[in-house]
Amino acid sequence: MDNNQNPFQNLNGNNDNKPKKKIGFYWVYIVLIAFFVGSLVFGSGNSIKETTMTELTKMLKEQDIEKIELVNGKTAEIYLNEQGMRKYFPNEKPQLLGKAPNYTLKVSEDRLYAKVDEAQQGLANPVEVIPVERHNWGMEIISWVLPLLLIIGFWVLVTRRINGGSGMGGGQIFSIGKSKAQLYDQEKDNKTTFKDVAGLEEAKEEVMEIVDFLRNPNRYTRLGGKIPKGVLLVGPPGTGKTLLAKSVAGEANVPFFSISGSDFVEMFVGVGASRVRDLFKQAKEKSPCIIFIDEIDAIGRARGKNIMSGGNDERESTLNQLLTEMDGFGTNSGVIVLAATNRADILDKALMRAGRFDRQIYVELPDLNGRREIFEVHMRGLKLGNDVDKEFLAKQTPGFSGADIANVCNEAALIAARKNKESIEKQDFLDAIDRIVGGLEKKNSVITQSEKKVIAFHEAGHATTSWMLEYAHPLVKVTIVPRGKALGAAWYLPDERQITTKEQMFHEMVATLGGRAAEQIIFGHISTGALNDLEKVSKQAHAMVMYYGLNENIGNVSYYDSTGQQEYSFQKPFSEKTAETIDKEVHDLIESAYKEALRILNEHKDGLTQLANKLIDKEVIFSDDLVAIFGERPWKQEERTFSKRKDEKPEYPENTTIA
């Protein structure tokens, strides 16, 4: 296209490329109503005067009337003769004589005949009443057609409302069983590639291989292998499962159908199964292609576990149809199903078996290197200051998902814009992290001095115990400025470990109970401020005793059910005697952690007091303040190594790229 030419204007000056406006159905109503009103207003355009029975009697006695026509037995039309015209219409032309009635009178037929005969008694040439039948065909047609059109229009409006207001009109009521899948358009839709996906190298390699299956199928089938039928993306929310699917749509040169699991579910029985059939029918016609089902747990939940629903449940019939389409007698060759969920534990076993979802790709939370790469992706369009360090920000965001990091970058940009800065600085990112983790800072919250002192010693207790324990997470920042629902908060830098020992979990419990222990030592009484700490410690102690087998009296027994069947069971997997033992062991474990926190804080009571006073003075302290009071921690963070060998790299054709 010529750059100097307007793409929306052709040589003749017509906007041929502009989308043509459709004539809405409501314009039909407007035209009909206008025609109806116009026919009523302008239907009788001549100037005919109304008269009365007295005047009619007078005109008959004076013989001023030429003739009288009774139209349809209701209206009398009166025609004057020359004498009458000169008397009543002296300015009218004589040529109009007899062309049109001069007067009209609404009267009944019997009364008109009686009055005319009475007025003309004794006259030599009486005027007779002529009955006339006339029909206004235009008005009669409108009186029949207009109500019919109104009924049709009302039906169209109702069906549009039922079907979501789309432009298909009433015809959509018959397409309720059609698939709602959207076909990805390579030209118009925003193209997401693997360069936009960071921190998911292993998952990208797996998904990229699926794309290569469709691009070069002979490379894999020449040895007798078969292309996988389904790939399931499993992981916590916000880790990038949907983003991976979008990148597949952008990279694969095959049709890509996208649909949500909830789009199959309807209140009408059989609609979901019909939509599944229609979806695979369309995919089969366009094979090879990819079908992406987001949140598949909406229809893939395990069957027969909900005691409140029977075997004819709509969701179960939809799942049965999906199982049949994926690996039934009518196998769809060249159709790969890509699905995503964060509840893989509740999916039906028949759906998870090989032959349907041959591969399960676990999309986990990103590690340190992954978070740094994600920051690089989301910082592409930001104006950054010179002090912004991606490595530092990656260390400050442990446990953050890709969506959380994207939110951090956006919040930092908003904070910098609120302060009228020219670029986004390091402190803006730190404020954004605090905003997301702790909530909005409450600068106008009313807190008394005594409450402020209790909060300061509570947070100082957390900081002191975590600093003195080997396996507790090192402190990053402590504040007593209220944020969200919390009156104070502490930020730690947890070790990114794959397994956790009994000692590590116990030290974390001690550090969590350090706040209440500090209140007990300094003030001699405790407060309700430790609710969140007690909840966290109780759940952790139950997990140690019931799930991980880290208790000597319970032994190497785990009551954890990964299948989720205990949700629908009325019985516990242990006896009442075991339940009493579990309660006692959980209580003893929490109390021993609390006693250990008391012991540590009693030994470092002076440092605890100094730290709390500095926190009252500054309201925010950092790890450097703890180093100045307690000294450096003698324990260093263990270096992490990668288990994957560098030479384990898959080979792809030249036209396949992995960012």
C-alpha cells in the first residue's frame, strides 16, 4: 500500500473500506409509525367543514343542497348547489361545484332520514339521501399489518436478550447448542509469541514441541510414533497458563479455537454435550488445529463424588461427551486439546489418563531467575530510572507469580505518575511491593501511644526471634504503619527450597510466635493482635502432625488425601482416640515453640527493647538496623544449584525459535 494514500479512501473518494452500517430493525418501526401518523393527519387534506343538524335542516328548507351522501351509514357528506355556494362560499370558484362535499355531519342513518323527510315536507323537488359504501384500504392494511409487525419485533427483542444481545437476532434461539469457541485470527488478533513468556523455560519447551508436532508431523510419525492428543497445563493462579496458550496461538500456523469450561455449562440438559460435539466437528473440519479449554475443571470435575447430584447431571453429561470426543470410537486425528486448570486434584481420572491428556505440564511459581526474566518482559514499555535493578527486585518478590510481578510494574508506574516523576525509580517499585503485600497504607488511622508501643514490641519480637534462629527467614523490613487490616507488618526473604525439614518448620513457628512472646515479656499480658500468627501456626502444626509424619507419637502416618474424596465423606480417616492424640500433639508442639520464643527474647531483652524504641521513633526499620543491634547472622544462605544438565537441550527445526 502506498504510504501517501489514505487506506480508507479510494480514488473516487468513496469510503469503500469503511464498515457499512447495518439497518437496524428499529428503523422499520419508525417508518411504519410515521406512515400511520401521516395517514391520520394528512389523510383528509381538503378543507371540509363540520355542520349541525339545525343548519342542515335550514339548508334543506331553503333548497341550498344539491345532494346528500351517507358514507358507510355514519357520515353525511353535503354537496351545495349554485345558490348555496353563492350564499355560504361566495369566494369559491364555480368549477368546484359538485367535485367535493362542502359539509360533513356525523349522524346515524335513521335520524338522518327522519330529519331530511321532516325538513322537506311540502317541497316540490326534495333531496334524497344516497347511501355510499367506501373503504380506506391503506388504513385497513395498516390496522392488520402493524400489530403483526409489533408482535414479530417484540419476539426479536426477547430472543436477542436471551442470546446475549448479539446481532444474530431471533435466529440464535435455535443455535443454543452451537459452540461458543472463538477462532484465533492470525491477522487481526494481538499476536503473543514465546518472547512474551518468561520464567517458564521447561513449560515453553514442552508447549513448543506441541507446535512443532503440527508443523512437522512427519518428523515424529516416520518412526511409528503418534502425536499427543491432549496437553494439560497445571499450576497455581497467575503463573502463566493462559499466557502460554496465547503464545501457542501466536506461534502455531494452524487454526486455534479458544473456549472456557464454563461456556459448556447451561441450565438446559444436553446443551453442554451439544456444544462439545459442535466444537469438535468444527475442529475436525479445520484439522490440523488446536482446541484450548481454559478452566477445564468447570466441566472436568470427578463424577459421582457429589452426593446431591445424580448420574444425569448436565455437567456430567458434558464431561461424558468430552471423554468420547477426545478418545472414543470417532477419534479426531490432527486435533490437539490444550487445557488449563489450577485444580488438577478434582479432575476425573478418565479425563487424566493417557490417550486423552497424554502430557501434564506443571507451571510452577517462578524462581529467582524466572522472576528476573519476568521483570525484564514487563519493563519493556516502562521509563525506568538508573537505580532500578532487576536482580534486586527479583530477590524482593519471593513467592510472586507472573501476574503479581506484572501488577508490581503497573503499580510502580502509577505511583511514579502520581508523584509527577519523569521516570520510575527503585523506591517506586518497593512502594508497589509494599502496597501489594501489605495493602494500602493508612496514614490517618487513629492509634494511641500505648497501642503503638504494643505494636512496636510485637513486630520487634518477630524480627528478633527470626534473626536469632538458623532456619527462620531473614528479615528485610519492619513497619508499624497500619496497612490494610494489619496494624503492623514485617517482610522476610524466605529461602527458595524444594523440601522443608522438621527443624525448619519449627523455627518458622517460633519466629511467628515471637510477637506474642514479646508482649508477654515486656507488658506481662497478651493482646488480640496475634490472631493471624496463631492461625498460621495452628495450620502449620496440624500439617506437621497429620500430613508430613513429623511427630513421634503419631508416627510415619499421613492423613492427607490428594484425590479430594474426603470432601464428600462423613467419616474421618482416623479414630476418635487418634483425634485426641493429634489434638494433644498439636497443642504441645505450639506450646514448645512459644516457650522457645520466650527463651530467645529473654536472652536478648535489651536488643528487643532497643529495636522496639527505634521502631517507635522511625516507624520503619530495615535489616541494617538489626545488624547494628545484634550483629551479623552467623548463618549464610545456601547456594542453589540447577539439577538440569546444560547439554540437555531439545533440538528443533530451523524455523522454530524459543525465546
